[in-house]
Amino acid sequence: MMTPAEKAQLLAGYALHMELADRGIACGVDNRPDDAPCVRVAGITALEAVPLADGRFELWQVGSSLAPLAADLSLDEAAALLATIEGRA
């Protein structure tokens, strides 16, 4: 059973997924069983956006656990940053 914080993270992830899809950006949500869910943009294998329980986002380099590349991003900021990286800003 998911905790309220886990549900909030998952819902935030799907909100980012829908925002990116509205911008024409192919992406997916990975609901990892033992870790926070993440949103990955097709073609950008080195980055993932991790939703937090408060609705904010962090952008991480895949495989790095030192510190996020960007933190405390709103939904719009996370979508804009991923769109810029993807080349559709």
C-alpha cells in the first residue's frame, strides 16, 4: 500500500508527463518499486526528473547520487528545462 507521500510523488510525476506530452515531447513515467518514481524523456537517457511529495521536482543525472543537477523546480520549470534540453523549447 502506498503512503500519502508516495501517492503525491506519483501524481506529480504523471502531471509532468502530461505537461511534456502537451508540448509534443515523448516521455514516460517509471514507477520504480524500491525508489521514487521518475519521468524520463525519450532520447535523453542520462537525465531523469524525480517528483517530490510536495509537488516540486529535482533533475538528476542517471547513476549519480551526489546531488541533483537542478532542485526545487515547479512543474512548469521542470517541463521547460526538459523541453529546452530536448530541443523543443
